[in-house]
Amino acid sequence: MKTLTVDLGDRSYPIFIGQGLIDQPELIQPYVTGTQVLIVSNTTVAPLYLERVKQTFSDYDVQTVVLPDGEQYKNLEILNRIFDVAIEHHFDRKCTFVALGGGVIGDMTGFAAAAYQRGVNFIQMPTTLLSQVDSSVGGKTGVNHPQGKNMIGAFHQPECVVIDTDTLNTLEDRELSAGLAEVIKYGLIVDYPFFEWLEQNLPGLLDRKADVLAEAIERSCQNKADIVAKDEKEAGLRALFNLGHTFGHAIEAGMGYGVWLHGEGVSAGMMQAIYLSKLMGDLTQADQDRAAAILSAARLPVLPPSTDDMPNERFLALMAGDKKVQAGKIRLVLLKAIGQAYVTGDYSPALLERTLTEYR
Amino acid sequence: MKTLTVDLGDRSYPIFIGQGLIDQPELIQPYVTGTQVLIVSNTTVAPLYLERVKQTFSDYDVQTVVLPDGEQYKNLEILNRIFDVAIEHHFDRKCTFVALGGGVIGDMTGFAAAAYQRGVNFIQMPTTLLSQVDSSVGGKTGVNHPQGKNMIGAFHQPECVVIDTDTLNTLEDRELSAGLAEVIKYGLIVDYPFFEWLEQNLPGLLDRKADVLAEAIERSCQNKADIVAKDEKEAGLRALFNLGHTFGHAIEAGMGYGVWLHGEGVSAGMMQAIYLSKLMGDLTQADQDRAAAILSAARLPVLPPSTDDMPNERFLALMAGDKKVQAGKIRLVLLKAIGQAYVTGDYSPALLERTLTEYR
């Protein structure tokens, strides 16, 4: 087992990475407060792991909520089901919520924990690659609004993150690839050696070799933890994580949530950011080709939807609706080089327009 | 104008108290961040003050939301209307929400600000005595769940609190009295000289004399600010604010929300706590009579509903709220003397039972 720490002063917490961790009460129970545990999962993950996780918490008064699976259910109405169960069973302020599932479950459970009685503790047990390397670390929680992703939420750090790499064995190929988009992202934004390692080790990742997956997860989480420790509330540096996300969120919203997976939108979106960076003279055609090659090898889309599906105007409007807009200017994460991202609102709108037109 | 400060380190903020403050842009605008202002009000307050407050923020991109008036609308569904407007108008992370109304508007606007894009700034402009002396100070925000008051929320401090005492001129007599219950509470829990001052000045308060109201508000807010500064997240001391509230919430819930106003329930509830304190040998009959006299003079109920309306068993169950019905375990705020409250779970259940039976 590997242990990383997210260093946030008195809100610091460990990330445990290894095989078979969800069955280890002695590892997890020290992070439980109170006597009541509410496990939140979804209809896909619950049949696979819920009974085992209930066993892990068998020393506590355990309740469970199983939510429908999918980004389209990440809203205030479904969130309320978590509150319903907690209140029905008289959960007090010292209780612990446990998120067992992917990013949607983690985000919703975290926000429910942030808001229930104005804040209770929670534990992340992410079961998808995407959530293991991204959303379960960093304390961003929330739900979607019909007009925008993650518009309603809180910064609320977990007590610990338990990444059981065995859970990836039951993950669909498409979901594994979606997670790889975020893994590759860390290489692109801040870690060129990791990008090279990924180019070498992509076959092992696709074959789900446990040691290769564990190393990719560890290096991803380490990159994420380092940046979160420096910028918990996204005042600056943390925005780098959004490489491809402003484009990607527009794709997800424009095509209807759930049609493109988040990681798929991010993959095409990162390529759009890279294309724009090339137009700005920072990246070469060779850089673009390398990025496209590794994302394609990871079985990810590199091109956004066609202009028929998403005309430029609609694309821009959806990008502008994204929360990273400050005073009307769409701020984007772009690359100076592979492994060197920066945030800017200072680019030519004409080049963005060209990107939307040409890179399809 | 008087200015108090709630001392919370880098989240400290001022409370301004005086006449005509809502018309003073030079006072308020320094606390606005960003260029977008969303004023949230209700159908009772908006016709009286919304246009004036819009003028105060006329240097900004101002949007408004007018919610239905009443505790029964303090829920996630109505909260969503605030998000709808903010998102529709592309409000960014630097925007400012303004709560213009009573406690319900303040709690909802504050929680919306806590959750919108994971947290934006907000300003409290409370227009009822109750919210001016209680809910607008301290950062507790939230909405109700059908099974429990304020079960969903956040600690989120405002940038400033603007208390315009002129707004009390339009307040109904019954609402003014409800606010006085919380004013008198501060005297009872921690401030005997204030209690004596209130005994002297109650006629002036009921006549709505501006200088008397301003002093009562100032001394109430000062007491609240002092305690909040020592215990922001209700680990201990802050629980003193709950004098009469466990009884009072039971009355509110038992009689149906909206039948008894919050301040009315608190008034009768404080008398029940005082009666129990007398049975425990800490207060005298004279203390009880003084408390009853000032609350009655403030046109507040001193007796809880009859045993016909709320039998002891039902009363206890509602007081126990989220806990099992074990009378001895319900923590209560009681008095050692007028001006000296404490929190305890260590009292005889028989004396609580006697209080419920005898003090009706």
C-alpha cells in the first residue's frame, strides 16, 4: 500500500492506494467520527461492493443510500435523498458519510456532508479511475444546475481517501479510458517525465496491470495533492487542473449530459486547448501529434463534436457559461510546452474562433 | 451610526447600525466584490425597500429575486430560484449576494452564497428586529428539511451587516415583539445590566423610539458578536444562544410552523427553562416573576400551549428531536441567575417532567 498526504494544515488527510483496501476496517475506522455511518453509492457500484463496505463499518450504526447512476442525476433533487436518509435515521453532527462510487457519488456525498447540519465528516472510496485520480482528492464537492456543471457546491475536505485498485477490475473499458484522460492531463500540465512514462506504459494501463495502475494513480494524486496544498480554494494555480475542461464542459452540456463522458469531453477539450496553443506559437505540430497519439491510444476522442452538432456560436455560449468566466472573459488553460500549463484570458478571440472552426 | 465588529480573524466583518443606512452607497459599496450584485428579497419587503436598495447598488450590474414570504418556503426548491437567476445572468465567482429581508431571507441568501460556485460573498441587510439581533450575525445559514429545521446549510460569514433601524417602522407589532424575545434573551443569558436596562426601556422599544431601538440592537449584537468570536462553529459557548429554543422549537413544530412565531416559541420556552431552573434551586420565584413581567410587557406569550394541544409525551418527543426520547439526555440551556446561563444534560428528568406538567 502507498500513502500520500494532502497537506492542508489541520485539514490534512491521507490518500491510501493499494489492492483490497475496502476490506480493511483497521485502516479505515480511525477516520470515522461518531457512531453513525451513511454509505452513499449508486445502482452500478452497490451490487459489486456495498455489502463488503458495510462489513468494513460493521462496528457502527450503518445506513445506506443507493442513487441512480449517471451525471444526469447529480442535482439538488437527488441530493435530497441523502438528507432524507440521514434525517430519517436521526444522524447527528458527529456522523460520517462514505462515498462509494465514481466522481458523481463523491461530489454529491461530499456536498451532502458539507451541508448536513452545516457540516459533517466524510470518507472518499472512489471506484473509478477518474475519481481516484481527480475528484476524490482536493475537496471540491457539488451538484449541477440545469444551466451549468458543479455550479452549486462547497469546498469540503474528506477525512481520508481510500483507493482500492481492485475496484478497477470491474470498470468498463470506456470508463477506464475516461479516467486516463485525467491521468494524461497531469503529464500535460505540470509533469513532463510522467507524460513520457505514460507514453511508455499505456499498454500496461489498458491491460489493467495492478502495479502500473497503482503507479499512475500515485503519480496523478501526488501532482494533484501538491497543487491543492498550495491553492486549496482555486485562487490561482489550481486552475491548471482545468486544462481542456472549459471546452470539455461545453461539449458535455451541448451534447446532453451523459452522452459524452466527462473524460471524453476533457480529452477532446485538451486537444482544442493544444491546437489553440499551437496557433499562438507555443506548441509545435509535433507536440499536437504526440498528445493526439497518446489520447487516441487510450481510446479517447481527440476531435470535438461536428459543427452540425455544435455550431461555434453555441460552443462559445456554453464555454462562457462555465464558472471560470471572470467579468465576461473566458479564461483558458493553455500550454507553453508539454508539462507546462498556464491560465490566461489574454489571447486573441480570433484564434479561439479559428480553433473552433478548424479543429473539428 | 454605530459600528461593531465581529472578530473572526481574516473573516472579521462590521455591523453598521443606524437610520437610513440602506440608502448609503458610500457606506456599503466598499464591501461589494466583483461587478455583479444579486439582491434577494421577499414579497413583503420588496415592495417597501427593493427599489431603494437597487439604487444603492446602481454602480453595479444588479439583478433581483423576490421569494415568497414565510418559513414554509425556506427549502431547497425555493433556494434553487436564487441559483436560477445567478446562473441565467452569468454571475461569476466574484459576485455579491445581498439579503434584504428577515431571518428566512438572510439564511437562504447566505446559504445560496455559500454554495454558489462553492462560495461567493454576501451582505446582510436585515429588516426585522429578530434578524437584526440574531440571525444576520454569526454566519449560520441554511434551509429546512421537511423533517427538521435548518438541517441543510453552511457556516458562511457576510462581508458586512447593514442594520437600518428605519426599516422597523414598517414591521408589524407582532413581529416586533417576536424580535424582542431574542433581545431579552441576551439579558437573560449573559448580560444582567442589559436586562435591567430593558426593564427600564421597554416602553421606548414598543414605541419604536429610534435611539432606544438602536441601543437595544447594538447591545444585542455586541453580545452575539462576542460569543460568536469565541465559538464560530458552535463547539460550546454558542449553545447559550439556544436558551428557550429546545422548548420553543418543540412548540413551533407541535403547533404547526407559522402558528407560533419563532420569537413567541422562544419566549414561552425561556420561561419553561426558567421554571426548571427554579425547581433546581438556582432561580427564585422573584426571578421568574421578573422574566415573566418583561416578556409579558413585550406582548409575548409566557405560557406554552396547553396539555390538550401538546401533551407532555409529545412535547418531550419534539424536544428530543433527532435523539431518542430520554428526557435526562436532552441538553438544555438553563440559568444559574439572570444573566448567567449554562448548558447541561445533567438535570433530573423528573424536574423536566414537572416543568412540563406544572408550568402551563
